[in-house]
Amino acid sequence: YTSTEVTRAHLDRIEATEEQIGSFLTVTPDVALATAADVDRRRAAGEQLHPYAGVPVALKDLVVTEGIRTTAASKMLADWVPPYDATVYAKIKAAGLPVLGKTNLDEFAMGATTEHSAFHVTRNPWNTDTVPGGSSGGAASAAAAFQAPLSVGTDTGGSVRQPAAFTGTVGVKPTYGSVSRYGIIAMASSLDQVGPIGRTVADAAALHQLMAGHDPHDSTSLREPVPDFLAAAAVGAQDGSLRGTRLGVVKQLTGEGYAAGVQAAFDHALALAQAAGAEIVEIDMPSLSYALDAYYLLMPSEVSSNLARYDGMRFGLRAEPESGPITAETVMAATRAAGFGDEVKRRIILGTYALSAGYYDAYYGSAQKVRTLVQRDFAAAFEQADVLVSPTAPTTALPFGKEESGDPMALYLGDASTIPANLAGIPGMSLPAGLADGMPVGFQLLAPAREDARLYTVGAGVE
Ligand code: GLN
């Protein structure tokens, strides 16, 4: 097939299914077909192209794309057309991957269901009465519904892995700093990472490989050569690859609080891995009992600082007060009142409170200490195991409306198994581990920092 044929097939599929699913905020057929035509012409001319050149991709609408509206699913940026490209997008273009469009998310990536989008909900292709997870819900549903073979998401506390789990796809959160954050709209900068979503471990490996690498525009970018993730996945796909691999089952991330069907699917996948020669070890990580609390202090603190830039002056929405004087303060207040949704406001308020003088040591300071303990627990755990494993989420995809039920805490608890990796900066993967009541269950793998390749080897072995 030519890239034009493949790209057209996906655009047709989007057209046929988008009304039911709602993965996209913007579809870009012209952009996609132009890239596809260019790839076809160059390939016909005998040019040596990237192996994934011509394979279409969808981008979470948190990736800044020059000339293509980028909204973060917020009214604040509803009409923003960026004047520059995120490094990840520049790399995708340079490799010749046609971009099908920008996918839906929770506003500024804050959420776990994609219901916090200011524009519309996204439905899980497995059961359209349930959410696709979040915040990268549109990216995951696009891959699951065969609207796109590959998608780019971001993961601050699980936003690639959890929607991958809910939609039966493979999602990876790379080592912090290994994929550039330049041009990724910031949520919580010390936790944010860009990651690939695909339907197979090898597809995720290929997209990850293409996006990774040092970037002088990102001060937290690692200066290290990118390993061959595709080769790592190929090794894992060979018979017997799991023999001798020590899989660490984290005590705090199984059992109580996990739905019976989820636990059963996880246990079954683990038994299969054991039958294939993996060694199962139990790991105790006491600090994980506090990881969620630390995240929900550190993350809003960074959010309150990162979102200060949406002030009605520089770019994005500008609203004016209905009455009274027009000053910098009143414009700012009117803009932020009109532009941000409830969840975003809730987190900004939490963050400014946690950072305020007099509370800083009690809240932010303590949370930073927990973060250090989590990092130490991981270091000790990786002495005993090659890879740590857990269910990716405590449930399968939830029905709609939980976000509106007025209980944000219940949803925050759903992040318990994914958040520790972000606090420690280590890589994680979610891959499908069968079904519970007809809905996909995610199997999470965690590896030490900079050992992302290990996820692809073990992931392909478990797959
Ligand atoms: N669900 C988590 C939260 O609401 C994770 C979000 C994310 O990873 N972007 O913060």
C-alpha cells in the first residue's frame, strides 16, 4: 500500500466512526495527505526513508503544532494557532509520518476520564457507555478504534498508561527527560512526559524511538544516545525470552482496592509469564502508601505556577469584566474565570495554597520528602527485581458521570498505581492483559530510569 492509501483509509475510518467515539478535537486531512503524497513520491524516487515513514499518527492536543489549532481542550486556547512546533512534532514530520489530527483530553491534561475537556466527551470504543480514561483519552480511543495506528499522549500521573489500559492498547511513559517536553503545553513540569500509544509493543517502540533523544530546547533533556527499542521488542518476542526475568509484584499495588476481575486478569497474565520461565518475587514499598498524597500536592503546586501564563495578555483568550474598570487585574480575573474549567481552577487553588508562606514546609516540603522516599524504595526494589508489575488501574473503564458525581477523591484514588513512576522519573508501560466482564485490563511494567528498552523486551515477552 502507498502511504496515501493507508492515510485515506484512516481518514475514512475517522469519518465513519468519529460521531460515536469523538476522539478528535481537530482532524487535519490536508496536512496528512500532503505528507503522505510527499512520502510516496520520495519512496518512488528511491529515497531512503524512515521505516515508519508514511504511517499515520494522531497527536494529543497538548502538542504544539505550527499552523494547526492547539487547544489543550480548554476554552483558554480554543482559537490558538501556535507559531512554532513542539520538538516531538518536528521529529514526526521529519520522519514522514502523516498527522491525522489533534486528539481530545481532559483540560490541560488534568483528569482521568477525558470528561474534563471543555469541548466534548470521548467514548470508549469497547463500550460507548464508558469513558476511554484520561487524560490522553482521545489518543487512546483513536488507536483502539483503528482511527489511527499510532498516537502521541502525555503522562504526568498515568495519562498514557491508564487510557491505554482502558482501551486495550499499549501505552508507554518514558524515563523523565528522555523525550523532549519543548512545545508540550505544561501541566506539572517535573512529572510530565510524552509517550507513545499503539496497538502492539513494537508499534509503541517504533514511535518512542522516533520521538526520543536530546533536545537543547529542553533543559531537563537527557544527553544520552537512544537505545534501539524495536530491537529490544524483537528480542522479547522470541520464545523463552522471559526465562530468568525477575518480575516484582508490588504488594501495595495489588489486592485490596483492585476490582476482582482486574485482579484475576492480572494474576492470570502473571501465571502465564511464570509458566514461560519468569521468576515472581514479592516487593514491599511502604512509601507508596503516601505517593498519591504527595502527587496531589506537588502536581497542583506546579500547575498553579505553569498556568499563571494564561493571563489574558500574552496569548489565548482575553475576556473583559462586564462592569467596572478595565485594569490588568480585572482583565486577568475575567479571563481566568471564563477560560478555565472547574477542575483546573480547583488545582490552581490547591497549588497556590500549598505554596503559600507559612504552609510551604508543611505541605510542599513534606511532599518533596515523600518523593525522595519513593525514589529510594524503587532503587531498593530494582535490586530484587528486573521489572516491577501491577495492574495499571484498579478498575476497568468507568461509566460516564463519575466526574460530575462531586467526588474528585474517588477518581484521584484510581491513579495510585501509575503515579509512583512519575514521582521517581522511571519508565512504565501498560499492555493488554485480557478482559474483565468484556472490558480490557491493563498490565503495568515499571523499569529503572534509562532502562526503557527493558520494558519493550519484557513487554513483548508478556504480550
Ligand atoms: N489522572 C491524573 C491527574 O488527574 C493524571 C493526569 C496526567 O497524567 N496528565 O492528575
